Amino acid sequence: MMKDRFNLKNSRHSNKNGVVMKLGFALLLTLLFSVFGFAGQLPDLVGFSDGHATYVFLPHPIPTNQGVVLWKKLPGGKWQKALPAVIRPIDDPYQMQKMLGPDYETLAKTMENPDPSQILTKLRRDPVYSLMLCFKVPKLSVLLGRLIVDGKVKKGQSISYRVEFVDRGNKHLRFTPTIQVTIAKPYVREVKHLKIQVQNRMAEIRFTYPKFNWKKPDWVVGFRLYRSEDGVKYQQVGKDFIYRLDNPKVNLQDGLLDYGKTYWYKVTTISYFGYESSGSTPVKVYVKDTEAPSIVKNVRAKFTGKGILVSWDLSPEPDVVGYDVYRGTSAESVKRKLNTALVPALQTFYLDSTCTEGEKYYYGIIAVDKAGNRSKMSARPYAVWEDNTPPPPPKWVKALYAHGAVNVSWAPVTKEKVRGYYVYRGMDKDHLLQVTPKPVGKKYQHFKDRGNGKKKFQLGEAYWVAVRAVDMSWNLSDYAFTKIRIPDTVPPQPSTGVMVDVRRNGDVYFNWNPSPSPDVTAYEISLREQGKRKPVAVRRTGTDTLRAFFPRLQKGHTYYLHIVSIDRAGNRSLKALEKKIDVRDYVPPPHPRNVFVRKTAKGYELIWNKVIDFDFVGYRIYRASSPMGTYQPVVKRLIKRENYVLPLTATKGYYQVRAVDSSGNESKHNEVVVIGQ
């Protein structure tokens, strides 16, 4: 390839022919990463040839108060100046800006500073930055006096070069070591063993190239990547070449390739002096399409009378060849493919005429490209095949109560397809409760109704049970009725309490609390005397009155009152309310009057008037040692007559006669008589 050169027409540093090699970014990074990797081996002078000229470069910057002179010597000749003038670094920043032209913008962006004075100052003070920018902006290396071109050469010559440093007065300071340059086109090693891997739309190009070495005549500074679609015409990938870094392994990438296409790649080498090689052996690759098309958008489903019409937006993917249409009865179950062949790419609708009336169907669309890649499924709209005709009701309904639940069964509807059946229940035929939130009995026509809440059903009550058929369009049939009475086998609870009032004459009045069971309709009351099995009285009463009495019970006797609750089904409470009644009163009889004592041959005879009282049963005699002392009974048994003889040996003291009634009450305020005083 032709070498690329540039001219500095107004440069005071240009050679006789005004020819200067054009360097790219490669030398910048190559020297920065590779040359400084060999910083200890960096020479004072570098020379190379492209077969037409010699290029001498000073890796180290020239001090601002010094200049350089290029000297050369042909074989068998003497040292002579290659260029007549002393070359000095430019010292006018604005002249530098003017001479760099468009390259100054690159320089300013790299240094992140638009001020020419500050840029030139930094180039003088920072040798590393100066070297880096000399190769990034080739004109700068000329302006700084570090690149000298000798165009007066002949191919095949072997020429010695050295550079003389002089002061401001052109007085000699020192010479650099001598270098030998052969005027010939150098050997450039091509890239070999190019390896390319394609994934999706990205090509990764890999190869190896030896590390840079100053001691070897290797002037490759970078590479360029080329791509072709026909294997003949190649175009460069990217604007810049790839820099030859200090790593022998090079990885490049080329993206946004077209699926289904074949490409050829090759890599060329770039030398310092601008030569570009013909390139490596081309490598052919095929970009397989593995990318799925985008999701189909705006899918719609609508019942049209002839079926459900599914439509969607045209896929924007140019390689889509058709669509698959899927259906399901829920958004999660859209898995059944409806079409046997792909729906054409330009057709954006599909009529589904295989639906069942009243059923809700969900639809999804998948786009398919020519490589067989399939998109993700679209959104899943739904539609219902409309049906407004209700189904017939079941011909019969049966209900049977067992184990706390009502088992409902019915005749199936056979004239059309049904979704299932709703079951209803209620005490009022016109106000029924739906007990099945979803249709039931599609396969087996029965349902177990367990009632509501803890009470479930009201025992002993009659309920209406109804069933309605539900078709696929959710149309409801008329009611099919039956009636059932819930048997009451649960005994009621007994009464919770009773209050008893025993009168003096033996009448016993009592009232009781009602049973907590709401279905109690009667109470059975029985009275049994203690020690006897047969009750003395049995009565039955309703719930309108909760009181009763037993007249003239024998005082001094104990009775047991039993109250049994009876519900409307005739169930009796398992336990009866039981109350013990002691028949007695607490009013003492009158005391005996006119009590006196007389001494007879038989003893001391106590005599008193007869006590008249309806429940009087006898007398007791008491004695005390003093009138106000404690009286103790003298005779344990009751005395039935109005006199009693104490023996003459009776203890002296104070005596009382007390009357006793059938409740054991004794008279009070009794008269006192004295014996033995």
C-alpha cells in the first residue's frame, strides 16, 4: 500500500523535500505501554527507513535552551550534516497552535486544556507526557524537533547517523551514540492464526503477535480490522487502528452483525512509517440467528357470532415468517396451539370456531422468524362465546339429613352442556341462601350441606332446598325444589335454678328459671318424699308460667323437687333440676301457762295448761341451776299430757315446760318454777 505522508509547508524544521512521515495514535500507546515497559533500554536515538527516506527520532525531549544537528556518514565517507540548519523546539505557543491546525484540537482534548501556553509549558516540564503526545500528534514531534527526516538516500545504502546537541550560540555540547540504518523496505510480519467466534450478533476476533523489542528491527505499531460481506471488498471496522500493546494476546470485537449473513475478516499491520500490510488470511464466519423476535403486541379477542376473532399488531421484525395462536381456559393454561400451519407474517388475525358456548377462553400469540426462533408469548386477552338461553332445571331434587349434614342430590341436565349446579337453602321459599359459591356437581350430582356457623341447622325446623343448573355462558335455570325437616334428637338443657317458699301450713310455693334451650315448650314437675320411689305428685306446665305450688305437705318431712325440660320434639333434658325441700316453719308455738309444782308421795308433779296450736306435737321439760342459767332437757322424749311427775330425788333447781310443734320449734318466754327450795 502507498505510504501516508503529510507536509509542513511553513515549518522551519522541514527538510529539503518537505516530506514528513504521518504517524497515528499507534505510536503513542505503543511507546507508552510497550517502550516504557523497556524504560531501562530506551536509547538516545532511534532510526528506521521505509526504503525511500530515513526517519530519526529522539525518544528524550530537547531542552529549551538547546538545538540539534543531524549528522550522517556513508560507507567509506566522512561525517557530514544531513540537514544544514540547526533544529530547535518551537517556543511560541500560538505559533504551535497555528501550525498544528486541526491536530491542535486533538492535543487540547488529550491534555484537557485549551490554553496553548499551558500546553507548551507542560510539554517542556513533563517528558513522559511530551513523548506520549509526540506520537499521538505526529506534527507535534516535528515542532518539538524530535523527528528528523533525511530524504537524500538511496535504496540499499547503509548509513550511519548521529545527533549533535548545541547551545543557543550553536556551540557543540555533545553527540548521541551512532546508529546504523539500511535504506530498504523492512520486513513486516503478518498476523497469523486468526480465530473468530460469533455469538448472537457479536464477532470476537483473537490473535497473538510478538511483544515489541527495541533491539529487533520490528516497527509494527498497530493493526487494522477489516470486514467483507462478499470476500472481495473489505471495509475497515472502526476509524482508528488497534494499538500494539505490551500483551501478545489481542482481542477485538465487531458488533451489530446481521443474522443469517456470511462475513470475512482480516487484520493488517501498521508500521511507524505508515505502511499497511496486505493483511492476514481472511477467515469466513456465518452469523446464526439465535435472537427471538419481539413480543407480539396489542392482542385482542372478540366474539363475532361465528367464533372468537383474535387479532394483533403486525410484528416489526423483518425476518418474522408467521405466527402461532394458542388458547387456554385461564391465563396460565394458554398452551394449546390452534393453527396447524403458521399464520402468514402479514396476516394479523385468526378466527377460532371450535369454542364451547358460554366458556371463557384466553389467547396468546407467538411470532416465529425464518431461523425458527420464537418470541415470548404475548399478553393473554380473553373472550366468551355468548349464550343467553338458560338451561332447563333438574327434574327432581332430593334431600336427606344424616350426621349433622343435609345430603342433596338431583337429576342431571342432559339436553345441553352445563358448567355445574348451584345449591340453595332457606326456611322461606322466596328467600333462599346460595350455599355453593362455585358451580358443583358437573360429574356427580350431589352436595353435602353442612349448614352455617356452629349451630349449622335449627333442629326440628323445615328447610327448602333448591338446585339450579348453570350453563357454559353462566345462564341459570329455574329452581328445582324439595323440602326437608331437620330431626331434633338433641335433648334440651335443664332449668338453671329454682326458688322455694315453704309456708307454716305446709304449702310449698316455688318458681324456676327457664331452660337455655330455645326450643323448650314444656316442663315436667315431680315431687318425691325422701326414702320413697313413687312421686307424691307429677305436673306438666308450659313455658308461659314458671311457677307452681304443692299444698299441705307434711311438716318435718323432706321432699325432692325435680323439673325436667321438654322441647318441641319431645326430647327430655338428660338431667333434671333437683331441689331438696325440708317442710317446716320457723314460728314457735305458744308457751304453756299457769305452770306450778306440788309435792306428792310419788314425787314432784308439774302441772300446766294445755297449749292449742295447729301443729303442736308435745312438751319438753328443762332445768337450770339459776333463773338466767342454761337450761338442759330433763326428759328426752316428748310429753303428750299436761303434767309430769319428777322423782323426789330430782335435782333442785329451776324448771321450765316448753311446747314443741311439728317443725321442731319450741315455745319462748316460758314460765319458771322452783323445786327443792
